[in-house]
Amino acid sequence: MEEEKVILVNKNDEQIGVMHKMEAHEKAVLHRAFSVFILNSKNELMLQQRAHHKYHSPGLWTNTCCSHQREGETNIVAGIRRLQEEMGFVTTLKETISFIYKAPFDNGLTEHELDHILVGHYEEPPQINTQEVADWKWMPIEDIKSDILINADSYTVWFKIIFDKFYSHITL
């Protein structure tokens, strides 16, 4: 199977090339990504625990799913595709905001992403792909905010950034 490629972008989200995902993370090159946030009618967020064999942030709790757009794929189409691949369901998503972050990891890799935040609504339990996801749970938004302060090391870097800076944009 060919290694996944990411879309390299400038700070204005204009495509400037493509690169193998691992190379982009080794070189800390800015690339396009997305993060999906699924809420239910109780204002709970569906969290996933990343699979324990992931090459970065294994076993950490994070937003419902995230990944990288493929060339020619819109943010929404990419989000719907990955939501189905990781969590086993499809729902309507809407684009909210985007931001750039850079986060080095202990393994020498760095995430340097222009991350698009996509929000959707769903009420049922997911059918998780255990190759991608170790566990999942619904958690009230307010409880997440306080738990991040107490258990920061249990959450992914990008998830903490989103909650710290963009909390108001992830509610429906």
C-alpha cells in the first residue's frame, strides 16, 4: 500500500505541493488537516481514544476524528470519509474555523498543520475501527474543559489547543 500524502500549504491555505505524510512530520512542514467534532443533543462531545499503536499520541483522548485531506478533496468530503473510516458512521458536517499549530512529539516527529474544524451532530453509539480507535465516550463539554486542566497529559496537543482557543466555535 502506498504511503499517504499530505497537501502542503502556505499560511493562507493555498496548496504549494504534496509530500508523504511521514516526511512532512519529520521535516515539520506546514500541511492541511481537519478535526471533526460530533456533539449530541445533550451537548456532549464524542471523544475517541487513539489506538495504542499510533506513531504519535497513542492512547490519548481527542476529538471524534481527525486526518488529512487528499488532493482534490474538500474539507467536508474528507471529514465525512474519515469519520466513516474511524467511527463507522456518516453525518452532516459544517466548517467552522481553521488555525495553524506546531507541536513537536517525543519521537522526533512534529505536527505542523493548518487544521480545519468540522462540527456535526449524531445521537447513536459509533462502530469504531479498532485499528484506529482504542475506545470512545460521550463527555459533557464543560466536563472536558475542567478535565483538561486536571489531566492535561491524557489529551492530544491539538485537542487542548482547540479547547483553549476556539471553544466557542465547536458548539452547535
